[in-house]
Amino acid sequence: MAGEARRGPGPRGGAVRELLLLLLLLCLRVPSGRPYNVDTESALLYRGPPNTLFGYSLVLHGHGANRWLVVGAPTARWLANASVVNPGAIYRCRIGGNPGLTCEQLQLGSPNGEPCGKTCLEERDNQWLGVTLSRQPGENGSIVTCGHRWKNIFYIKNENKLPMGVCYGMPSDLRTELSKRIAPCYQGSSSICRAST
């Protein structure tokens, strides 16, 4: 008897204790968590193309009187160049004055590709553009979106691909012709990543 008392309550005693605790919680009727900041009565539901991961990232954006929801779709096809395999895209969806809740795909960069340096040849297939979206705070902030799977395949003869990623910066009016490509890990003929200070 003394040996059993030293060993503790055992597995049956632990189960009884848990059951008593559960019954106590049910008797107290602890309220379950409920969201308090989700507007379910006047929600806007924007839909993108299927199988594009539409909505993977998003930001609310305003410029002047215009208000948009900017949405990333990392596996979308481009409307301007179907030969690039699922490069990803971003969409702008007007908030207000948009009864059909439609969204427009924004073409960043040249649909036919851009030179990226002396020892650079880009591969945009499956680059996941739109996987991240960020907006500068304040009135008329610009937007940056990135595709972390963009690759430099200049050294493919040596069986090397350099997955450096690419970003695009857009002005606050979302005029894509003014967008600028940012390839942070490519510096001309060297491939040294430099952190910005």
C-alpha cells in the first residue's frame, strides 16, 4: 500500500482529474471566442481566375479619391504573354463604383522580357510574382511586389541557376508603365547580395 501511494495517482487518476476539469468548464459555460472586427453583412467578395492562388497576398491602397484592393496571385498566367509559364501576377480591384466586383490584371515589366545585365539571362517561369505585397504608409504610398523564384540562368551551361528573386516598385497611381524592376542580388557581373542599409 505504501508503495502505491508513493507512485502517484496513475493513469486512471489523471483521466478522472481531466474529466472533472472538463465538467467544471462546461458548468461555468465559458463563452467561446467570437470575432468582433469582421463585417459579415457588407463584405465584398472579389474572385480571381481559378488555380492562381488569387488572394495569397493583398493590400488596401488609395490614391486621391480612388480606393483599391491590390491582390497577389502567384501562379497566374499573364494576359500579355502566354508563353511564360505561370509567372504570377497582381490585380487591382476597385472598391466602390464596381458593381460587378471585377479585378484587372496589372502587367509589371515588359511582357517579352528585359535585359538584366551582362551575365544575366532571366527565367520568369513559375517565379511567383505577387507572393508578397507591401505598401508604403501614408498618403500616396508606392507598392512593391516580389517573385522570390525568379532565376538568372546565364550559367545554365554549367548546370547552374541562380534563384535571386525579383521585385517591382509601382507608383501610387498604379501606372504599370512607370514600374521599376528591382533585382537586389544582382550587381552587374558579380552576383553578390548586398543588404540595404
